[in-house]
Amino acid sequence: MNAGALCTRTVVFALPTNSVYHAAELMRRFDVGNVVVISEDNGARRPIGLVTDRDITIKVVAQGLDSRQLDVEEIMIGEVVTVDEEASLEEVVDAMKSNGVRRMPVVNSQGGLVGILALDDIVDLLAEEMSNLAGLIRRQQERQKDILAGTHPEEEIPPPR
């Protein structure tokens, strides 16, 4: 499975000149912990930064600053790490680990924003896969018990010709 298949395609975004208050309002309205800051280039939305709820708390609220008077670009993480939509899950995890990030905008081959992938999304996917594997093991163990107890219809082996 690649990043494009795993990512959330509905991305909450802001422009660099939007106020921090506007970004916080978007996070509240859409119940997300970040907004991707974009530039619009010939209709393509290119990620240029990221603002998290933590950024707002530490860089604005804790400093006693007015969120209506600050632009998003003043507090955004400007060296946003992106991942190509064709990247494998392993490549995404490696990029997150090596860059120390939990969220990565997913981009197409032209650098346009197509989604966002969070560490939580990956953990959810892996938890679901582990649950499926555990269920498979349980079913196999139950089948084996039934076979040993003689309560499972075993497939007949056809006689040799």
C-alpha cells in the first residue's frame, strides 16, 4: 500500500497570510490538529508549511500574543517534509522517523497537495492488520481442534488412479 492510498484526501489548509486565529478556527471546525500552509501556483496547491495546535499553543498562546494579529507564515514550520503519493509505507515511516515528524503532506509528481498522512493513520492501519492476523490464528487453531476432535468435515482425499 502506498502513501496515496493511505492518506486522508480531505486536507485542511490555509494561506500564509491567513491569521493564526483563522488557522485555529479551521482546526476547531474540522476537528484536526494541524493545517497545511499552501501556495497556489497555477491552480496547484503546493505545501510550503505546517501549523499544528501545539505550535499555536507554544508560539502564540503561551507568549501572550494576539492570534488575530499574527499571520500563519510567522509561526509555521517552514521546512515542511512531504512524501510522494507513490511512496511505500516503509518509505513513509522512514521519512517520518528521520525527520522527526508525525504528519506529512502527500504530494503528486508535480508537488501538488493530494492528502496528508499522520502517524496515527499508520498505527490504526497496523492495528487493524494485527487484529486480522490474530483472527486468522484463532480460526486456524479452532479448525485444528475440530479436526482432532472429529467434528470438522475433512476434505476427502481422492483415491489414486
